Amino acid sequence: MGLLETVHRKLVKTGAILKLLHMLPRISLLLTLFSIIFMVSLAMDGQYRNTYISENALMPGQAHSFFRESEWNHVRGFRNEIVNMMNDNLNDRNLKIEQLLISMGYKTNILNYTDPITGIEKPTLYAIYHVPKGDDTEAMVLATPWFNRDGELNVGAMSLTLGLSRYFRRLSIWAKNIIIVIPEDSGSTLRNWVDAYHTTLDNTGGSIESALVLDCPTSSDYIGYIEIEYSGVNGQLPNLDLFNTVVQICDNENIKASVNNAPYGQLWTNDFYSRVNSLFNGIFEIASAGVLDVCDAQSFSGWNIQALTIRAKEGDRTDITSFGRVIDNTFRSVNNLLEKFHQSFFFYLLMGTRQFVSVGMYLPASAMSAFAFVVASANAWIGGNNSTINSINLNNSAIFNTTSLILAAITAILVTSCTVGFGLYTSTLSPRPDAEFTDIMYHWFALPLFALLFLSPFISLTKLRVNSDYSRALSSISLFFLGYTLVGLMILNFALSFIISICAAPLCFIKFDSKFVLKEKLRNLILLFLSCPALWLLIFGFAYGFGFNTDRIRNLVQYFEYPLLQREIQHLLDTFEQTPLERWFDGPVKLFAGLVSGYSKIQCFTWLFICFTWIPVWINMLIVSCIPIKSTASSVSPEKKNQ
């Protein structure tokens, strides 16, 4: 205790505490920058780990698969049947497939479903093989939609599924039931079947332990490589052992596997730039899960099902039976388990098919970016965001005017209640066609926020004034609330927490003053613009609409040359020139529609979280910046008082 008292006296005597308090805005900035640098550094050698199988019982690729050339002719025959029924309606197609599955020994059933947007009936055919050695308590799902998420007929995947269904029925090794699901699409129709299976269906095969969704629209006998998608809704990820099992089997079959949208040319590389590109692609994919293209493996989210999407890319590197052996050996590995997946990791970030970082390694990045708001809240509490004072008086800063504090709390509660009500109301508007969200997105959301932003400087010219305690209390409450909620979110959905904390970081530097100062107002206006939720909705919407590829940036940075830079700039200009104006606004509308309808479709809480945290805090900081404080003696520095 004596040592602590000595240190405290030294700090007070030298003024180190006050110097530290003056540095709080810089600390917030450094925390945000360090969080980004920390994420980038994870791709350096020694920071990441190589993937491995934690559960020994999986034994991927240890058994010899008989799904080889002898089954090729059956797959070809099924493919011809699929092509011939392309023009048939869904009921006729399901009837023909159902007859084939019944002849193989499956018990079939059809779940009726009506699309709430189009009103079209989309019945889902599913078949269950009750294995003789099992006790109907566990099952594995192979889901193959008629049409993939791009609207293409899933010819290759459908023919391969029928070939595998016939092949599975001939084996006597199964201890878990096998369920074949054939929905019209991999979005709402598949999600409806998953929900119904766990709630209303009578014909079931037990608890679903794993699920694979196949996507192979090609009608060729060969494929190039496969792409694995693993992101789930609300930050949920499948057990890393399942992903590693598929990758290990692909290596055994000499099939290249891609993850995080890695292009074909990057499948043989493992350098720093490719890992960084894959890392941030994975972060954006996890954050946007349940918002954009709600389909495939995401449809199984929320039911403790380990699900992956396996997508075949066109090429001539390997034959279709090798792709089938990947599915076969994966089912065999899961069949070996005596209990549910519990080893390995459920929270991770992938930098490639063989490199990952665990939750303990990447959480500090989100913690630093979220803690920046807590530091900014402390700076607002002591009055450091008042641009009219040159020194900080801790004795005065420690006390808030009771009335001002209550009014600030009421303001924060009212603004948050309004934005949450807006989020809940817009969530009830779905499902609707995306075109109907155009008016909602621009007239109800984007334009009001931008109007408030650009009209805020004119409010300073009015006679409206508030107490300085009110401004700093509202700033402190709002920034602390945002930092606190982001810390809570980072455990469940790290990617979303990290992205919001970076996009909203300019709010940490908003200041208020007692008079209209053009420089300060312009500074606050820029900071509010850069942190505006509507701005980032437009940015991410444009990137989504244009199919923005981060691999082009990686290529430009890694192999920088002026001719390459000129070529990329010319490509960007050509894209702007050739793109019609309506497409510019199509991406943001689709993103907004996905955000708003995400909860009703798949219980994705991204939009509700944004309405609960980011938007109200932004509005509160807008209030702080646009309404000047009353000029009082307390806002004048002691140096000026003595003059």
C-alpha cells in the first residue's frame, strides 16, 4: 500500500494523470488502428495454426469407397432422366424422383409449402432410409435443391444424389439414418423443411447430426474443384472437425478445395497476402450470413446441426465419381461417431483450407475496437470532448447536474425506443418482393438519416441551447452503451461486432462547443457522415451488387506495378460506364431487404441489433454535435479566468 501511495503522489505531482486524460482521444484512435493491425498480423507465420482432426473416431478417408467407375453409368442414366424432366412442373418431377427412391427402399413423404412472396406452391420431397443397425435416434442429411442459389438447374448434384442414394442402400455399415431432401430451392423452401422437421413432421429419422448441401449445375462428367461454404447465421459455425474431414477426404481424392471464395489460381498458394484476403473474406461472409443469399447450409442454423455446402466448380480436373466419394467418405466418418460433435472448435476464422485461428487468438481485435468506445465515453464524462476548454478539472467532471443527467438518459432511452420500434416494424413487413423495399429503404431510412446529418449545422444557428452537462452525459451514455453491447456481441458473432466497431469508430471523436465554429462543425459533419449506418449500407450494397472481388485488391498490392494499377483503374471506369443507373441502387435495396427480412426468414438478429445500438447512438451523437451548449463560466479555462 505504501508503494501505491508513493506512485499516486508522483503521478499527481508530475501531472501525469491529466496528461493521460488529454490523450484519451488518441488512445481511442490507436485502439481502433491496433485492432485492424492485429487482425492483419494473424496471417503472419507463427500467428495461425494448421488444421487437424480432434475427434479420432472420424478417421476420414480410412475406409475404401466403392463409389467408382461401376457407379458412373448409373449417374449418367439419372442425369439423362433429370435433363428430360427439365420442362415438367415441380409435382411431376417430385413424383418421378419419389418413385425412384421408393424402388431403392426409401420411405418417402412430401411437405407442402407455399412461397409467401409469390404464392407458388413448392412441395419438398424427402426420403428416409431407416438403417437396420440403428435405433432411429440419429440421422445424416443430404440436401439437393432442384435449383441452386443462382437459379440454375442442379443437374449434376441431383444425378449424383440419386446415384449415392442407390449406393447407400446397398451398404450395411450404417448406424445412423440417411435422409435425402429435395426442395425446390435452397432458401426458404429448405429452411421450411428444417423447421418443420423439428416441430411438426411425423415421419422423421431422429436427431440430425450433420447435413451436406450439394450444388453442381454442370451436366459434364468432370468438375474442376469444389468450394466449401461453412458460415452460419448469427455467428454460428459448424464444428471444425467436419470441415477438416471434408478437406482431408478431398486431399485423398486429389480434389482441390476452396474456402472463402478463393479463386482457382490461389488454391496452390499459402502466402501472407492470400491468407489476409481469405481471412477478411471469411469475416464478411460470417457477418452477412442470414442477410444475403439465405440458402444452402445456412438453412440448418439454429438447430445444432453441423452443416456444410459443397459446391462443384466447372472444369475437367477430376471426374464426378471422385466428387461422390467425397460425400460417401464424409458420411462414413460421421457414421463412426458415437456422440455428437463436441471436440475441436465451434468459433474460428479460416485463412485457407489448412490454416485457421481459434477464438482466443482473434477476440482481442474486437475487444480493442469495442474498448475504444469505452475510452471515448470516459473522455466525454470528464468533458474532454468539449472543444471550448483547454484543461480538464477532475473535481467538476466528477459531478453531473442531476437534471441534465436525467434528461440525457431520457433522450437516450427515447431515441433507442424509436429505432427499435422502427426495426421491429420493418421486420414485420416481410416477406415481400425486393422492389417494395425500395421506398422503405430510401424514403424511410437513408434519406431521413442524411437529411438529419446535413441539416444539423443549421440547428446551431438557432437559439436552441443545452447545458454542457447534458451534452457530455449524453455522449458518455451513448458511447459506453455501444462499446458495452459490442463487447457482448463479439462472443456470439465476432465478425459483426468487429465490422460495426470499425464502421462506427468516427463517433468516438465527436465534440461539442458553445458557439458556431465552422471548423468544428465541418469536422463533426465529416465524422458523422463516415459513421452513418445509411452510408455503409450503400457501400456494402454497391459492393454486393457489383460482385466486388477483394482478390483484385490482393493482386494489386502483392504484385504492384503502375501498368497493373492503370489497368485496374481502367477496368473500374469501364464498369461505371457500362453499368446502368438502376443497377447502382439495386444492390443496397437487396441488402436492406435481406437485413429487414432476415429475422422472419431465419431468425437473424443483425438488423435488430443495428437498430438497438448503432443507429440510436449515431442519432444521439448527432444531437450532441448540432446543439451548442450554453456559455458559462465553467466552460472557460482557468488560465483565461486569471487574466
